[in-house]
Amino acid sequence: MSDTPVLIERRGRIAILTLNEPKTRNALSDGVIRDLVSFLRDANGDASLSAIVLTGAGDAFSSGGNVQDMYRRSHAMFAGSPHDMQEGYRNHIQQIPLAFHDLDVPVVAAVNGVAVGAGCDLACMADIRIASPAAKFAESFLRVGLVPGDGGAWFLPRVVGMPRAVEMALTCDMVDAERAERWGLVTRVVPAERLLDEAIALAEKIAAFPPRSVRLNKRLMRKSAAMSLPDSLELAAAFQAIVQNTADQAEAVAALVEKRAPNYTGK
């Protein structure tokens, strides 16, 4: 397998991103952060991209921060003055949640193994998560005396609710795949050998709809979570006006009425 920190494979309108540092269980190294953020920042500008699948190489999704870096104080996030460390977080790992927050392209996480600490939070940044039976989640920052400095305090409660998020953060308990499904942390658990295929199939189902409408559906839901109902309705009306002036929306209606498969062009 290539030594590229994040492998990127295109299958039509889908991109498959694989965290590719299995020796560290896909810890979020500078290389992983750089490659992941670079791809995500460019994704909105790629009209040919309709969905992203995110997974990990080897037997882990992501082990989060590198404990050896913490121990040796060898990284900007763990060395220098409090101001230096704050800037280290802002300029490194915090670029990931900001990139996901600005992303209109839907992301499906295929959680193939442990997702702990910042790795758990990374999974929560995806829009949809499916898991293999080997998947395990832990918001385990207290094990190294830290708080979730990567956006976990914002993302995790929005996925599992505040009481469960607080329980995960203050106990560091491991949540297995079965409990993750019950809690809504993942939408379903599938056999390990089918995990990536199932994630790709889900992404392809999303990609089968008009691309611009897909992105605006995601954006509307994300923004509505922080809005009043009147403001959400106002934004929905604006987005409706946009999509109803696209050729793809007209094609969707025509195909439905004429009982045929649609032919979308992204316009």
C-alpha cells in the first residue's frame, strides 16, 4: 500500500478517502491532517463530486492524537507557552473540524475498527456513520488529562445527545458497535467484509440524485440546526428558488412523470 498519508480513489461521482498510517492505527499526524484538509477544502469546488466515503487502513479507523507526541512534547500542540499551544491547535488539528463544517458534499464514514479520542470525533464529523462489528468508539481525552481540543465537544452531543456525550467524555468508556447503533452513533452495523461496499453503495445512492440539490439539502439541515423555525423556512425558500432554476430539478420531475430514469448533468 502507498505511504501517502491519505489515499484518495475516485469512482465516478464518489471519492473514497482512506487514512493510511496503519502503524499508528491511523493517528492524526501532520501528514494526515494536511492531506485530509486539503481535499475537503477543494471538494465544494468540484462539481463532479457528489459524495465522500471516509475509512481507515488496517484494523483501525483512527486512534486520534499521537500519545508519543504528547509524551515527548515534540509537536506544536504540546510544547511551548500556553499561547504557543493554543496556536498549535488552531493551525493543526482544528483545521479538520473547520473543513468538515464548511463542506457541502455528504460524507459517509465506514468505521472499520477503533475510533478513539480525536478519531471518535473525526467519525462524528461525517454526516452518516456505518460500522463493522469491530468498531469501537471512545471520547477518551481524560485518559491523557486533556479536553477534546478538536471539536468533539461540538460534534459529539449533536450526534448522541448531551447526556450520552457527557457520559462518554467523563468516563472514557469504550462504546462497542452494538451500543453505538442503539445510541445513534452509527446508523447500522454490517459484516466487516461488506463494510466498504455498503458505504460505497450508500454514497452511490446519494450520488444518484441531482448534485446541487444534494449539497443544498445537506447545507439546509446543518444550518437549520442552529436557526429558529422562521429563519430555517426563509433559508429553505431561498434554496428552493435556487434548485428550481436548475436543469436537473426539471429533469427529476420529468423523469418521475414520464416513468423513466433521470439523466442529470449537474446543471
